[in-house]
Amino acid sequence: MSHHTRGRKAEPQPISDAIRTVPQPPKAMSTDAKIEWRRVLPVLVERRVLSPADMHAVERFCEAASDIKDARAAIAKDGAYVENRLGEIKRHPAFATLREATAESRRWSAELGLTPASRSRAGTHDDDEDNAMDL
């Protein structure tokens, strides 16, 4: 029997050099990205699946979440359709940002174990001496 793995992400597992405390968000991050950082980092740190090398992925996920919020706010403020410089009614340009940021968020959330499917595969790690993950 063959085992198909095409399109499957690696299963997040606890790692030995895992970050064990939630770091402060980067100063250059937008306010909304920092809010997302403070929402997801405790979960990822608790699972012990992030090394210092993974922080760029978390930053990108948080920035995508901020971009989604900004795009939705622009659409809510201006309406779904706006007039361009020629006086034509066009779909709000923020829809392109919304689509791109949503796709990026989806990709990063799967990589980080933040989707229901990837979360069910994610390991947990206790500091018990009997834990086989410590070997």
C-alpha cells in the first residue's frame, strides 16, 4: 500500500531548543500585528514547537492578520465599490490585499500548527521525566 504525502505539511513536534517564554513583539510591528502576536505566541510557546529560527514565520503570520484587518476596515469605511479617477465604479482595491493576506495567513497558520488539521497533529511536551520526547 502506498502512502501519499504530496501536499502534506510536516507535523509540528516539540523541539529541544524550543522558545520557552513569550518574547516581546518586534517594535516595528503594527499595533494589530502585536495583538495577534500576543494571541498566538503563548499557544505556540506552550506547545514548544518554535525555535528562534522560526520567529520570522510568526512575524509574517501576525503581519498578514494585521493586513486582513486593515483591508476589511477600508472596505467597511469606503464600501465594496469605489469610483476610480475616471469616474468608473470598481471593486474596492482593498479586496486584492484582503485576498493576498488571507492566502498568506492560511499558509503560515498551517506551517505553525494553527489550523484545526495541523493543530490535531501538533505534539505537546510536559517536563515529566517519563516523557519519551525528552530522549
